[in-house]
Amino acid sequence: MKALSLFVLFGASLGWTQPAPPAAGDKPDTVIAIFEDGSKITMGEFQTLIPALPDTWRTLAERDPQKFLHVYGVIKKAAAEANNQKLVEKSPYKQGMDFAVQAALAQFYVRESTAAIVIAPEEIEKYYNDHKEPFRRIKVSGLKVAFGSADAPAGAASSSVMASRVPKKALTEEEAKVKAVKLVGQIRAGADFGKLVQLESDDENSKAKGGDLGVWGMTDNVPDALRSAVMGLKEGEVSDPIRQAGGFYIIHADAVTYTPLAEVRDAIFAQLQQAKGSEWLQNLDQSVKVDFPRNDPPPPAPSDPKK
């Protein structure tokens, strides 16, 4: 049963009346809920309980403490009735209780063990130096050679990062490609990229800024073909013509930098901690040996006569 199933079962549609939910400024010894059996819970106890809860329950407790505490009250009452009926001494509830306790203890053990994993500062620095490509940032400029119908509306075939016009004497796709290849040759031979942008580019937005298209990274919202071509460039290099809807783009790598380690340290720490946690769990799994004396699967559980 999912964690919130009990809430759905016992109280999702009930219109209960409750006191105000815990306030952020409450002191640890402030009583925030009094249950039907007379037991109480303080703010300090509530805050201590939250980290030990399964994810779904923790989310509910953080988002709606009032609703969580009501459901907690329902659980306490139902559990008390189960104790009165000595259900924990009966099968299959006894076996289910044993399993639930072991599962909870195992979860606490895993959480405590993985949280204790140490990531040394030098590990973060080594990872950063060995995996710098995802942090690569390239300041780029672009030139577009458009093709298409001369009466096409401005910007009709532009990407999210470039807006274009179709020249008065529109080129066919093949003519545009020939022109773009020729321009690339001129640039690689030493022609000034910025001057060619002003003379030849059909991308009005970037042309007004000298061809500047900003700084691109691996995860930026840029068309895939453009990103893969640009990320392979070294500083000062120019790409081959890249076909996009409505034109061929020529991209120049103005400068190559990397996101500073200080800005990505936390992300790397989390990534390394997750990787080490996964390795720890895998080792735990591989350390467990279970023998199956019979080759055939166990028989199905007997049907519940109450159903």
C-alpha cells in the first residue's frame, strides 16, 4: 500500500476541524498537537520525526503539517485498537509486523550509512578537472546565409536563439550552401568574421550585435545540430555550414571558458555522493547470500476467506 493510502482510506474527504498548524517560530517545547488518547507532540519532536519519515510522508508533513498530524492521530488510534485486539500476535499480522520493523530498520541503516559517506575536497577538484567538458562554455558569434521564398515573413524559419530575414533576392538551398562554404573558406583564410557578418548575414538580431549569439553550454536550449558543432570548436575556430530551417549557419567560437569550480562544487558533491551511495548499496546487495533449497517457486498464498 502506498504511503498516502492510509490518508485516503481514513481522512482524505473528511472535513475535520483543527487548530492552526505549527508556526515556523514555535519553540521546540511548544505543544503543537494533542491526540485523542491524551498524548502530545511538541515542535521539537515533530521536527525530529520528519527526517525519519518515508519520502511521501515527509513531503506531506513539510507541506501540510496540520493534515499530517491529523492522519498521524488516525494511525495512533487504529494502532491502539490493533493492540487491544492483540493483532500483532496473530498470523499473518505477526509476520507482517516483523517484516515492517525489519524494513524500517533497514531503511534507517541505509540512510544513516549513505549520509555518512565522506567526499573529500580533493575528490571534487579531481572530478572537476577530469570531467570539464560538461562545464565548457563557448562565447559564439554567428552568420546566417538564408534560403527560401523571397516573400516569406521575417523570422518565419528562425530558431529560438536567432531571428532571420529572407533576402530580397532569395537563394535556393543549394545556392545558399555554396555561398556558405565559400564564406567559411574566406574566414579560415583570415577574413574578418565580424566584417563578413555585417556584409553577408541574414540574421537581423545577431547582425545588429556584430553576430553575437551569447554564451552556449552543453545544457542550453540550442538546436542539437548547432550545439554539437559548436561544442567541438576550439577558441578562434569556425564551424562548417550547419543547415537549419531556412538557412545555413556559420558559427565562430569567440572564447572558450569553463564554469568556475566554486559554482558547480555543490552539484559535483551531490553527484559523487550519489555515485558512492549507489556503490555502497550494490556492495550490500552482493554481500547477501540466500539459498533456495527448492528449484520450484513457493506456492501462492492462500486466499483471504473474508474477501
